[in-house]
Amino acid sequence: MYYRNLSFVCSLFCLICLASCAQGTGSHEGVKGGDFSVSGKLTHAKAAKVYLKQINFATGSPIMLDSVSVTKDSTYSFKTTKIKGQHLFVIQPAEGYPFLFINDASSATLNINGDHPMTPEIKGSVATSGLYQFLATYRKDDSTIVETFRALDANHKLSAPTAKDDSIRDALGTQRDQQIIQMNKDIEQFTASTPSPVAAFYVLKLMAPRSIQPEALFPITQKASERFPEDGSLAALTSQLKVSLASNNPNNYPLMNKQAPDLEMQSPDGKDIKISDFKGKYLLVDFWASWCSPCRAENPNVVKAYNQFKDKNFTILGVSLDKDKEAWTKAIMHDHLTWNHMSDLKYWSSAAVGAYQISGIPFNVLLDPTGKIIAQNLRGEDLENKLSEVLK
């Protein structure tokens, strides 16, 4: 199950930082928005000034629009002019967390409580309120997934796992998959129901790619774009995904239908192994690493395929991007990877990365008996289906 297990538990502050660095499209013009006033009160927040910034997805940098002094009764107020279309803004006390705001109404209130930065009180802006409700759901989803990943990582690191440990690992894997499915459902439901193209764009651009593969994200984004046909940002994002999917087409892999580059590395017991040693068989060259959670999650699928086809002129060669030999060998044993393995223990400086043009793992290529690459990036049922096709 696809999930970018980032090192942070998603917080509103992190998402805003991502927004200010993200490359994307520009304003959402032609939709309800424009000039607006926003005011509010600060409690449990010591700040002499409050800043208003506009998130600019086109340039990747926030635009400073205005700053106001906080009054004696702890209130602030902004009034904008010459704003076209709907945008995502940040309202930030000089000392404290930033807060998101969408100008879907001409007037709104955003009361800030420094003790509860994730839950400001919002009045007048349906889009902003809806976005914060979604962010609360998303944080909850993300937190449960991260905890499950931590439990899985602890299980993977056991030096001598028992049958009970293996059972726990399988249960945790199922739990993780269900949690990711729920997160993706929440994302899809929000983007299908929000009245704001800005909110939809923000979630689809910055959050959805963490857990949704491009091929699954494309139809969700396309539907959002169809809901807001006048919005150029969603249309551009849909187009970008379409181009990305086309470039990821197996037929576009530069090494497809070419002889596989030969690599020579050492096995865990120090023996020299070359990819060319396996000519005469169908060979899956599987690029992975012990530290790669998605790789470890995919390993049961690879084991299943190996056990099903190993007696049909097929084998696997694991090529690890590890740098710690002990972690590598423990992972091989724990995940029951009973085929040949090799590594130069150079992490992302491995010779395999450049030779096979690897941008991420897990990744694999399937070689025919002549050593020609006939498929790439086969996972789950796709691996079994391809092997069933060629190993008749």
C-alpha cells in the first residue's frame, strides 16, 4: 500500500510550510472571491503585530500583503483591495503559528487561540471552516498511520522473530492498509464536496500525493477540475498528472526492451555476483533496502510471486541500496527473501542507481532469458500477472 511515510506527524504548520515551497499554478480567478476583510481576536498569544500573506503556488514564495498592530483589546483587522479571484492566505501573529484563510466571503472572522493553534474559531468563511475540519480529520488519519508504521518498524527490527511476531506483522500490515484506504477516502470525499477550488487544489497538490498513487489521483483531480471548470489551477494540475502518467508509462522507461546493464556486487557472505550470471532465466532484479518501509511492505508480494514461479525458469536477484550490512542481512532473514542478494552498500551512491535510472524504491525490472528488460516497476498483482503471462 503506497504511503510516503514522512518523518513528521502532519501539522498545520508543516502544511503551510509546504505550501510556501510548492511549485504549482497561480491564482484561482473566475470563482467566488476577491476583495475581503478579515478580523479577529488573539487570546493566549503575545504578539504586537499580525501579518497577512498570500500563498503563491506559481512562484513557491509567500507574498507579504499587509501587517497590522494588535490593539489593546487584542484584536486585529485586515481589509484588502484589488484582489482578483479566490486565493489561499496565511494570517500569522508575529510570535506564533500561521493560520490558513480562504477569501470565499467578503467579510469573515478568525479568532486565534495560541493554546489551540490547530483549531481557530472561524465565522463567515465556509471554505476556511471546511478546510480546517478536513485538516483535523487528516491529522487523525495520519497519526494512526504513523503509529502503525512505528509498530511495523519495531517488528521488522526484531533479531529473532517468532511465529507470533510474524502474525503480528501481518496484522499490522493489514491495519496499515486499511488506515491508508480510509485516509484516501477522506481526501476524495473532501475534494468532491468542498465549495472551494482553492481548498481542493491545496489538498490535491500537497497532501494527496503522500498516500495516493498518480494513476489513482488523476481521476480524483479530474473530477475536482470538472466541478470548477473556470478554475485554471485545477485544470493545470490535472494536465500535469496526465503528463506525469504518460512519462511513467512502461514504454517510456529508457531501458525498456534493451539489454540490462550488468552490475557486479557482493552477496551477504562476500561472494561476487553479476546480473549476467543469471542469463538463461527470467530474472526479476529487485531494488530495495532494509530502511525503506514501502519496500518492506511490498516484500510479502515478492515472496509470494517467487514461491509461485521459482520452478518455472524464474528467479529473483535482490539489489540493496543499504549502507549497513547488518541491517541488510537481518531484513533478508526476517522477510524470508530466500533468493540471491547483492549490494555495494553505498546507499543512493550505489552503482545501481545510475545504471538503472532509479528515482525511488521499491523498483524492479524483469529480464527475459537473453538479459533484455521486458517490464519494470511490477508490484502486487501486476507482478503475478506479468509472470503468469511470460511463464506459461
